[in-house]
Amino acid sequence: MLFLLALAACAPPDDVGTRPLSSRKGNDDRASDEIVEERKEKEEAPSTTEPVVNEPVETAPGGMATTYAGTLDATPTVRFGGQGTGGNFCNYDVTLKNVAIEVTVLPSGQVIAATVRDTMIEASVPPCTYSPAPPSDQTFSFTTMTETSAGESQLAFKGAAGNRPATSLVVDLKKVGGSYEASATWHRTDQPDPLDWTVKTKITLGPR
């Protein structure tokens, strides 16, 4: 009897060593399987993100704009100087060479951009012994457009700060068929009469 009681006292508690070793691992495996299944369902689910569609972009409000361009080797030569309200000076000739005009126009006729480039060439007229001003590249940028009573467009330009001599520029634009006729007027502004000058010319601008 004493021997049986001793064996009972040495037996381990009921909750120790009786749980299967695979139970914790089995629980982990089920958790892992559930995670894999959730990931698979997400991958197979249809995407709710709509595809990106590239819409056509207009160059400017009002439709697609067209650029018209024209060039001229040289304008008519204009003589200035001599006797005037500002005194008596030598006579000089001025010519604008390598003239290039570009105008960007909407179908409505609205001008949205324009540039003008040229090179000013001056020459002294004998018997003047004074040297003429050196050749000078000029650039002009579009500022404003005004509709004229004749149904044409008058474009005002601003000369670059480095233009020599300082010169104003106005261009009257007239639609002729599929092209434009540009009537340009340059005027020297940094000298009074008779050393100021005005150069005028016409250039046909075709679609580029």
C-alpha cells in the first residue's frame, strides 16, 4: 500500500507533458495558411483603379494655333541726318537686313505670340567723315494686338534692352488667302530729328 502511494506522489501533474507536441505547430500552420489565402484573394480581386487615358491637349484656348513665318534679305534703304530741327549733321543710310517674322495665330484670328529679328546696318554718306554705327542685331517681342477699322490686326512689339539703336516696331497683319501680309514699321527712338529714322516694308508670312 505504501509503495502505491509513493508511485502516485511521483506522477507528473495532469497539464504537464500531456499536450501533443504538434498542437502549437498546427495552430501556426493554420494561421499561415489563412494569411496566404487572404493574399491570394487580394491578388485575384479585380482592380478598382480606372486606366489612365491621355486626353489630347490643345496648344491654346480656342483651338489649334498655326505659326506663320516670313523672311526678307533687306528692307529699302532710308537716308537720315542732314539739316533738321535738332541741328545740321552728316547724312547716313540705314538698312535692316536678315529680317525674320513669326506670328502664331488661333483659328479665330487672335494672335497669341510673335517675334521679329533683324540686323541694323548703317552707312555714312560722303563727304561725311564720321564713322557709322556698327551693325547691330535687334529682337522684338509681341506685346498687344488691336483690331483696326479695316478689319486688320495691328501688333505692337517691345524691343530688347540690348537693341542698338533703341527702336519701336508696329506690324499691321492682313489675312490674304492661306497666308498673312505683314506691313512692318520700325522707328528709331533714341535720337530727335533729323537723326531719327523710319523704315517700312511688307513681308508675306506663310504657314510653317
